[in-house]
Amino acid sequence: MLIMLLEYEGEFDTFNLSSNIGTSQKNVIEMIQKLGLEPQVEYLPARSVDAKKIILSNQRIRKIYSRSIIPVNEGIELYYQWLQKKMMSKDISYRTIKW
């Protein structure tokens, strides 16, 4: 998908890279916890400018990218696996990752 965007020469300059399915921050935290991680979470009161719900449209990206888009939970898991491999190969240090 990113290669398609690098080569894109159309009329749009902004794309939402989304699955077109809403996922709450709470759901993302739960997905991370299922990986055995304990993210530090601080809940603050909502601000007047905070949207209660946002689902970004991926119509523009779908016009130039027709392959399937992986669900967010699978993407988080794949990214975590990639990070683990990088840490094992000493490319990055555990201390450099802000959990």
C-alpha cells in the first residue's frame, strides 16, 4: 500500500489508511494486553473538542489499492512480532520503545 502511495500522482494529497471499521482506544489497549503487555494508561476527562466516535473513510486509498486490508488486531500483532525480532537481532533496544 505504501509503495502505491509513493507512486501515486493523482488529484488527492491526503489518504486515510484505515480498515473502515471503528476501533476504540479501549479496544486497542485490550488488543495490546492480549499480547501479554501491560501498557500504562491514564484516563482523563473528555474535552469539549473530543469527538465521541470517528470512523475514517478509506474510499480514496481503495481506488488505488485493491488488495485486502488486514484487521487492526492482526496488524498490532504482526507489528509486535516484528518488534520482537528486531529486539532479538539487537537492531533496537527494548529501552528505546515507549510502552
